Amino acid sequence: MHQPSSCTFGGSRLDVLYITSAREGLDLSDGDPVHAIDQLGAVGMPSTAFAG
């Protein structure tokens, strides 16, 4: 993975880590700019809506 830029948990149980790569200067022949890792043994927390 090149130029990691952001990460977030997703999936129905929030147990998949998604990592994005910055596209500027990225050679897309190196692979997909979004990577999913699903065997971390960790889970994210649900988000809460902004109240105002």
C-alpha cells in the first residue's frame, strides 16, 4: 500500500478496516487505492449523529 491517507471501520459488525490511499502521484497499476483488512480481531464503534 502506498500513500495511506485515511482509515475507518465498516462492515455489518464494524470489523473490517478500510484504508484509502491518496491518488495524487499514485501509480494505479500498483493496485486498488482502497484496501480492506478483515482479520484484525478488532472492531470499531458505531457513529453518533451530530445533534446540532
